Amino acid sequence: MRFVTINSLKEGMVIAKPILGNNGEILLHSGVVLREPYIIRLKEMGFPGIYIEDTLSKDINVSDLIDPNLRSNCIKAIKDLYTDLINGKLISEKIVKEIGMLLDEVIDNILNNSELIVNIIDLKSYDDYTYSHSVNVCILSLSIGCVMGLSKSILFKLGMAALMHDLGKVFIPKEILNKTGELSRNEYEIIKSHPYKGYQVLKENHLFPYYSCIGVLHHHERYNGTGYPNELTGTDISLLGRIITVADVYDALTSDRPYRKAMFPSEAIEYIMGGGGTLFDPDITRIFTRIVAPYPIGTCVILSNNDIGIVVKNYTDCCMRPLIRIIKHNGEYVTPYEIDLKNDNSARGIVITGIADL
């Protein structure tokens, strides 16, 4: 399979990975043949693109870090919790227990994954951003925590904090959250209140670990003290907060928002790398850049010699130099062959220069 951006989709292409809606339900199953109405609707919903199956990529598999059905169930549960709060209801013990059980499954999925590398471009619409974002930040945070060797007990607290990190935004007016122009000083101060609002709700609920509440409070602090709400520095920021910060920024940057277009993973990772030691904990930054692929498997890339190929494999110790299947040379399709930017001596002078739309 390979990733095709939304503007390059054509009738007749075959969907390779299920497309989820904002309730976690499957909108389009794998194997469905695209028709023009489907493409129009996907554009309207704000999907960045989809994975398709074709002869160029039929043996390239993009594996999910966690089971897609589990991810879908997590999105549904988070939406139910948010909906209760929006409707003025208290967070129920039942929904917290359900989320806790799902979180245990997510942790087990990640711990049992033999090759811990995030190799997929997330497929989410504008409408499901809040809930998908919460689950994505949880998965990314837990992946970092697993590499750090955190205990399962701390991983659970980390995962719960990540799932709840944006809960305080329930109390922020939508016209501020979705504003396309520059925020006024007063509007920005209102936005900055959401970590504390979320912390308060969770702490007063008494169903969440206190360490998770602290993680929510700290998720917008920055390593150099430029964050909020308390302008903490370095290790005065809780470990959970320092981990969630990196995962939160990455997923936000790689998502379409009302006020800007999504970055590609490689651009977002460059931003995270550039902020290591200033905005972000340098050790956590190094771990993050090992486990998130700048050019996920299935991505079509342009090389410095003008060849175009599909990423086949990534390496945790050499994230910018994957194994690539060349499909075009000098602008013409060729019999596919592979070059390994990490291990092939003949490819030492070749680098990835951009993303190709095919």
C-alpha cells in the first residue's frame, strides 16, 4: 500500500486502510473502490489523504501500532466523556473504568509490539480532531514511555493524562478554539487557562490518579520556562508533562486545523528536533525522533537525483535514510528496484528532497 494525498485521489483507486469517522465508526472499508462522490466527501471532511492498494505497492504493508478496532473504541469512549461534560453532566465512574480498561489494552498492544516505530500518517478529519488527537497523543506518549522503560503503573498514569490532556478545552468558547485569524491577548489568555481547568475537573472528580492530573496541568509547560500556566523549567515540569508536550505538539503540527494546513511528518520532526533542549526535554526529544518515522512506510518521496520511490522500511537508528523502492527514473516509470539510503554505499550521496504526489 502507499499514501496518496487527497488532491491526487482518482476514481478506481482501491482503499487499503479503513477510513474512520468522528465517532470511531468506519466510513469506508479497505477494499472499497473509490468513486467521485467518495473523493468529494473526503475532501469536504478534511482528510489529508488515504492509503491505497496498487501494483506498485501491493507487497508494502503499513502496520498499526495498536489494533484499529481498539483505537476506534478509545475514540468513542473519549467522545462520550467529553459529551457528558459539554452537557453539564459529571464524569461517571462507569466511563472512567471503561477508558481504563481500554488504556490497559493499548499499553499491552504497545509493549507487545516487536518493532516500536510509528510508521503511519494519521487519517483524521477536521470533525474528529479533538478525540483522535487525544488518542494519538496517548499512543505517542506511551511509545516514548515504553522506550524509557517506565513501569506499567507509570505508563497507565501517563496514558490517562495523555487521553485527558485537552479536557479543559471543553470550557473554552468554540469561536476562540476555531478562530482562523490571530488571537487577541485576552483570547490567548483564555486559551492558556485550559490546562488548569482540565486539572481542576480531574482532581475534583477523584477517579483519576493525581499524577495524571499533574501531567494534564503541565502539558503546555516548556523546558526553557516559556510555557504555561506556571512557566516551569526543566525537571520542575513533571515527567508526564514533558513527555505529553512532545507528543501533543507533533500530532497538532501534523493535523489540518482551521488556521493552518498540516505539516508532513518530516517537517514536524524537524521542528521537534530543533526544540530539543529549549522547548522540549532533550532526552525525550532524542527518543521521540527514533520512534516516529519522518517518511512513513508507503510515502512517495523525491530523491536528490530526481528519482521517485516509495518508502519500504525505516530504521530507528537512521530515521532520515529509509529503504526505498524506485518507481520513476528521469520522469518515466521503470521496473521497480530498491535502494537502501542507510546501507548502500552507492547511495551515500543521495538524500530525500521532498514528497511526491502520484
